[in-house]
Amino acid sequence: MRNKRVLFLVVILSAALAFAAGQGEGALRMVSGRVVDSQDRPLHKAVVHLKNTRTLVIKTYITEPDGSYRFSALSPNVDYELYGEYQGERSGAKTLSAFDNRKQVTITLKIKTSK
């Protein structure tokens, strides 16, 4: 009887470890892209906001000189909303859906500037 219990615990532990490995970093998503003006010029120091629509937690990223941004380690089971801001102007909001099963998604945010 004791051997059956040990075997059962080993099987359960193995299944739990396999599940955890599937939920690890390999299962996470990344969204990246660029923030540009209406002439597709990169906007350095634009602020990109990424909102988890489940928890309402917002992360921000200040764009690089080439207008690029990146958010990694995103849950595949959550919808995210993102938009950019630059000098008081704002891009339209874009959604990264939980139904989108790509691990890496590229989204360009366009902001009409007064330049």
C-alpha cells in the first residue's frame, strides 16, 4: 500500500512540474514596436502605456531614440491595452488579445504631433 502512495505522489509531482514548465517563461508573450508621428518619424521619449485589463495594472516605457518600446513577460491569458503619449498628444488604443497566440507581437503606435 505504501508503494502505491509513493508512486501516486511521484506521478502527481511529475504532472505538476510538467504543468509549471509549460506555464514558465516559454509560455509568456512579448509586445514591441515603435511610436511614430504622422510622417512615420520615430518619437524619442514618447511614453507607452500597457494596461492589464484584468488587474488594471499599468506599466510604462519611455521610447528609445528610434521610437522603439518593448514589454516582455506578459501573460498569454490576459488582454492588454496599449497607447502612446507624446507632448500632450495621444495615439489610439490598441489591444493585444488573449486570443492572439503569437509569442511576439509588433504594434506601431502613431501619434499626430503639432510639429
